[in-house]
Amino acid sequence: MDLLNAIILGVVQGLGEPLPISSSGHLILVPWLLGWPEHSLTFDVALHGGTALAIIVYFWQDWTQLAVAFLGSIRDRSIRGDFHRRMAWYIVAASIPGAAGGVILEQKIEEALRAPWLVAILLMLMGLAMLWADHHSTHRRSLSGMTLRDAVIIGLAQALALAPGTSRSGVTITAALLLQMNRSDAARFSFLLSGPIVAGAFLYKMAGLVHQGFPAEEQIPFVAGIVVAAVVGYIAIRFLLGYLQKRSLNIFVGYRLAMGMLVLGMVVVRGVV
């Protein structure tokens, strides 16, 4: 992994994790399209660390309020009448399906669904699902009206993001829209929900890296991947939250369909899957 490759893949991760276009799918497709070898576990850890850092920094005030509220709810054994206490427990409940699925199935699913043509099809199918949900949602509900049932449904949907091409933000925003939430709050809950999962994935993979060892030649790309993914991820989060206050998901749907067709076309031209 040279420095230029590290920077490009850092940009891909930084855009793909927050935006509803699938970071895992693009980290398969971009190297495949460019003829690069697959990146190592070391660099994969760096990319997850970068986007985890972006989410933590951007929502720092939210995490502080949620942590205080969570501890207060344990102390008082009550969440009634407190938005942040409810939200903290909703995030815990919604994180369980994705975390359990990630530990048990992530490696098997990624190995089974890494073929570029499969990733392309999932990009397109999820894009159509996003389009349908956005078009049929009333967009009338907000986070203040969220229930535990809503959180669990969105959490179950997040588990589907293990398949490359699906998109963690895409599937959770889609689920929230189907529950009639407005786009901006759907995206905000998606990011708050992704924080524990992305940070957990980083720590889980970091443990494997420590056990495996850290090659000296990958130290500079490792740092570059973290920094670029973090900076680009922060900008992407800010962009999406502002964008969805006034606009639909159509631009991301169009991109997913175009990217999927491009990859399928390349599969035909190359004669390989």
C-alpha cells in the first residue's frame, strides 16, 4: 500500500461511510476498477478508525449529553420525561442486532458477497429501496416522537449493512423514512447509531491487528488513512445533514444506479466476476 493509494481509499471511506452509498462496497469496487490489489487488515483498521473519529468529533456534544443521560437513567431507574435518556437507551437497543451480526457473520458475509457484480446489484437494489421509501414517507415524524419499537426496527435494518453495497447509513435512513421520519432526523439518528458500531468495529479489528503485528512499511499509509478518512468523513457528515434538510435522496439514488451499471458493464467487458 503506497501513500497515494492510502489517500484515495481514505477519501473513499470518508465519503462512503456517512453518505448512503456504501463504504464497504466502494472499498471493493474502486480497487477492482483500478486494478489494485486488496488492501490489508492494517489499512482496513485505519479506515474504520478515521470514520469513527469523524463521528465522535462531529457529535461530541451529543455523546456527552447521551452519556450523562444514560448514567442518570441508571441512577434514577427512569427514562420518563427526558429526551436524552430515551435516546441513549434507544441507541443501545438499536445497536444490539448490528453488533451481534457483525461479530458472528461479518467475515462470512463479506467473503460470500465480495464479487463486484453482486456488490453492483446490491448498490442498485438499495438505491431503489431508498427511492421508494423517500417517495412514500410523510416525513412528518421527528426524533422527539421516536419510540423503542422504531429504534429496534432501525437497528435490525442496520444489520443488513454487513453486505457490501448496502450502506449502513443508507439502510438505516431508509428504515427511518419508512417509519415516516423526516430526512434530517433520520440521518441524525443513523449517525448516532453508527457511532458505537463503527467505533466497535475499529476496536475489534485493532485487537486483531495487535495480535497479528504491525508491519513497519504500513505505518505511514495507516496514519494517512486515518487522517484522510476522518477529515473527509467529518465534511461528509456535515454536508449530508444540511443537504437533507431541504433535498431528497435522489442524487444518491442516481449515483448508486450509475455506479452499479458501470460495474456491471465492466464485468461484461472484462469477462470476469
